[in-house]
Amino acid sequence: MTFINYAAREINCKIVYYGPGLCGKTTNLQWIYDKTNPQAKGKLISLATETDRTLFFDFLPLDLGQVRGFKTRFHLYTVPGQVFYDASRKLILKGVDGVIFVADSQEARMEANVEARYNLEKNLKDQGYDLAAVPYALQLNKRDLPTAIAADEMYRQLNFKGEPTFEAVAMSGTGVFDTLKSVAKLVLQELKKK
Amino acid sequence: MYEEEYQQIKEILARLQIDSNSKIVFLVDKNGQQIAAHGDMAGVDATSLASLTAGNVAATDGLAKLIGEKEFSILFHEGERDNIHISLVAQRVILVVIFDEKSSLGLVRLRVKKASQELEKAFEILVRKSEETGSGRFESPFAEITDEDIDSLFSE
């Protein structure tokens, strides 16, 4: 749920990065953090295990500037991708405004992608959301790997509703901001309708 | 959130901070958005505090459900110098009190209880008000937002 504070003239939106384990959700956030100027960002919080696997969530607040006199702030979260952290994933989807699904382009991970997509749909439903209605974008990550399968094929298997889809290499930043911008736009357009 | 209630909520927080002799009093919604704060916020990353608190409460909530409890309404973290007291108000917002040895858990609990009742009332009025006015009368400032407005946010 977007939180609009009329008194402080602030608007806060929550965007969640979803996807299977090791697909690059945290890497997306890390890139955004590294490339944003210091005034616009807060601390990147990473609740991870000793081996850098996300345990609960990563969190990055991002100030985008003003729209119609309102300070616009996006809160970016990632979920832990590993299958057994499902209870945590569900919690993080609470109050979500937009979702970015990060898919792993390696052929061996396709099954995990599909499974995570269904898991997203189910967990959203449990929180009272419908993936068909939520602002949503698909990111095909790790396009640089030799084992990456064709983007068309991934699109066919993973695209849910014709959502904006981006090819990306999160390690080097390709496609990272494009994906974020597209969802941020969808979220703001959603506000317009309300 | 409307101006009038916002002021009232801020006053309640300010009083709680003084009465409980604490350092910071902080109100967050369950999604991790900061609503209001009072006290010495310098040197505290408020946004992170808000999101971690909400994450903490959400995880504890999940634990409660697992063992068949409706909720754990109070969380308390004790540190060497500072302590954090977290409680749920009206099942919708989270009240955080940070205090050191100048106060005590008992005092904080007592004052939080009183302030919670006041906050509960304020939020009740707030909810009723927003239901009465509905979304129709209170015009969203985003109704006229244009694609250019949105684009301009992203031009670096």
C-alpha cells in the first residue's frame, strides 16, 4: 500500500525484487546503491548469512525527487530466494506496490524460475494481491553467460501478462535501472488511477 | 494522514518521550513506513530503523501464528547501553521506544500503555474520517500526474 503523508508531503512506495535463489536480486540492489548519488539514497541493509545468501531481506531507500510537490521515495526490498525461506518471502510482500521478477538465464535454472514465478503468484494471493493487477516487470538476468538460453524462449515461459521485460547483466549494471524505472512508472501511474 | 491528527499524534509521542524519560519515540506502520518520531533522531538512520522494526514485528507475528498465538504485542530488546521496546497499537501501527539507564522497563511499559490508548483513539478518528470523506472528496494530488512528471524523476 502506498503511504502518502499529506502533512509531510511525502509519498513512499515499496518495490520488491523476487526470484529464485542466486538469480541476482541483491546484485541489482547493490548496483543501484553503488550508482546513486549519496543524497538520494539511504543505507543498504542486508540481512544475509555468512556466505552472503539473503536470510531475511535487503533494503534500500531511494529518494527520487519531487512529483507535484510531493517527495517521492521508493523502498526497494529483495526476498530470500532459497525455497525454504518461503515464510519470510510472504512477509516481505506485505504492503507491496510493485514487483520485479529477476529470472536466471542459465538453462539449468529455468525450472527454478518457473517455480519461483508460481510461488510469487501464490504468495501475493495469500496477501490479498493479484499478480495480474500489481505493477510488475520481468528481468532476464545473466544474459552474458554462455549457458544462457534464448530470450524469446524465456519470455514464452515466464512472461505472465505481457509485462515489460528487460535483458540484464546485473553484475555490470546492464538493464538494472531500466527495470526499476519501468516498475516505478507503473506504480506512479497506478496512483493516478486512485 | 491529515494535518490535524498528525499534530495530535506527534503531541502524544512527545509526551510519551518526556514521561517515560526515554531517548527516542517512534511510530511506524506495519509495512515499514515511518509515520512520526520524537526525540534525538540525530545519528539515527530513521528509514532503516522503520524497515527493520517492521521486519522484526512481521517475523515475530509469523512466529506467534506458528504456535497458535494471535500476536505477541510487545517485543523488548535489551542492550548494554540502550534498549528497545516495541509494541503494537490498535493492531495497525508499531510504537518504538528507545531508552537507556535513565529510564526503566517498568516505567516505559506503564507510559506506553497510556500513550497506546490515546494513539488508538486518534487512529480510530483518523480511520472514521477517511471513510467518511472517502477517496472522492479528498482529491489525490496524483490525479493529474503526467508522463512527463514521471519521466522527469528519472532524468539524472
